[in-house]
Amino acid sequence: MAGAVAAVTEHAPAAPGALAAYADLVAGCTRCPLHATRTQVVFGSGSPNADLMFVGEAPGFHEDKQGVPFVGAAGQLLGKLLAGIGLSRDDVFVANVLKCRPPGNRDPQPDEIEACESHLFRQIELIEPRVIATLGNFATKLLSGKPLGITRVHGQEQEVTLGGSRVTLYPLFHPAAALYTPRMLDVLEADFRRLPELLAREPVAPAPRPPLYAAPDPAAAPAEPEPVQLGLF
Ligand code: URA
């Protein structure tokens, strides 16, 4: 690990070994039909204590064979972008919305996302990252809970609660898309360069809950007189 963000890339583990134990459980998942065509579950890889997590779409051909996310051309680009901010794959955690490869690399289907999403939410709960960078539309829409596409929201961080913790959600273009569109690559690089700043921010405290009942303060200014309802006269 090198560079200015080194000091904030890891925190104390929530429960040592809990993520690995969960990976063992998910390895046998049969919640959706993709289990029948996968070579193996691609759970995710990297530091279980990462402050920065990336969430992509789904494993492709090489990921399915190797059991590791982002090992193809898009993964090479992700590694280069990380190196540009002084980080390596070992400093972060990389996962996908779907843990199993859709045949022919087709888009994830709504029923597959629904069946798989609790695996991702449990990963977030166990890792407790401070920043989650969503790569592309599927991860962005799932974790923001909004239908806005990546072209509209890339580079715009928002504070959300995920896995029971406050997290900075940071949508980015998917590296696979940027590989073939030079202008998109420029934008992805520029958005990526803001990650150290987001990681260095103070963790956001949860918003205080308003009291269920607040007694009226007698010292407060007297209430406005009731407006006369002219229509009554
Ligand atoms: N490889 C992955 O693991 N996920 C993607 O979204 C793309 C390539």
C-alpha cells in the first residue's frame, strides 16, 4: 500500500473470520437458476476490513472460471485506476451485484438480483466500508434504491445507510464501458481521482431521530393568533 490514502484504507474487523465464513456459506447457494450454469460462486475478493468497496455487475467468463471478480480487461483497468490513487486490490474489497455468471454475459434479471441482493447487503454489513463505489447501472440502482442511471449520477456522492451503517455511495462508470469509449474513460479517471478525498472525510454520524413527543416549551414565542376564517362570516 502506498500514498496519502494508506492511513484510512482499513479499520478494525467487525468479527474476524466472519466474512470468510459467510463466503463458505454462499459457495453452495442455489437461490436462483444461475447456480445450474455457473462454474463457481464469485463471492468477492480483497480486504475484509476495507474502507473502500467496489460493486460491479456480475462475473463474466474469466471470473466464473477463476472465482475472482474483475480479472478480465475491465479488472486490469480497475487495477490501474487503483494504482493511480496509491491503492492495490488488496487494500479494497471488490464484489458484484450477482455472485454467479449469467450465461453469455447477459444482463442480470430482476429475479436474479432479488435472489442475490441479501448476499451483497450481508457483505456490506460485515465489511463496514466507509465508501462504496458502484460500477455501472446495476450496482448504482440497487444500492441507491433509485432508478437514476449512471450517466446522470456518476461522480455524485451521497450519504446512505447500508448494512446498518452510514456509507458514502459513489457511482462510477463501469470500467468495461470505459474501455471502449475514450470520453467515458476520461470521466471515470476524473471521478476516480476524488476517492482519496471521500475516504479522508470524517465518518458521517447518523441523523438524530426526532423525539416521538416533544413537550411544548413555555418560554417559546406565543403561537400566531388563529387566522380569521373570513368565509364563516
Ligand atoms: N467482471 C466482474 O466481476 N464484474 C463486472 O461487472 C464485470 C466484469
